[in-house]
Amino acid sequence: MWEIKNKQLVKTFQFETFEEAIVFINAVAKFCTSENHHPEIVNVYNKVKLSFCTHDAGNSLTELDYKLAKLIDTL
């Protein structure tokens, strides 16, 4: 479940292996590139933490952040 922390939309995903985590990151990158909106990504072995906010809107949450969260949840 996505959470709001420090004015950001945040979620941690856990995978079986490091390789699966990297495949996920690459899929996220395609969505984000197509929308021209990029999260902070932290990867530690099989865990990937994504954090979204819209810098152009004063580092607040916008519809684009929520749109990308929904797209990522389809992976």
C-alpha cells in the first residue's frame, strides 16, 4: 500500500531476488520516462523503495504522482 510520508507518496516492494528487483526498476523506468516524471528509487538487494512528489509543484503531491502509483501497481 502506498503511504504519504514527508509530503511524498512512498511504497516498498520486495522480491525474491536482486535480479527481479532490477527487472521491476526497469519496468518502472519505462512508465516514468513516458510520463516524464521520475521517482526517487532506493534498491537494497531484493527491496525497492519508490518515493514520488512533484518538484515543479513545490514538492507536493499531484495527480501525476497518483497516476504513476496506479500504473506501477499493475506490474
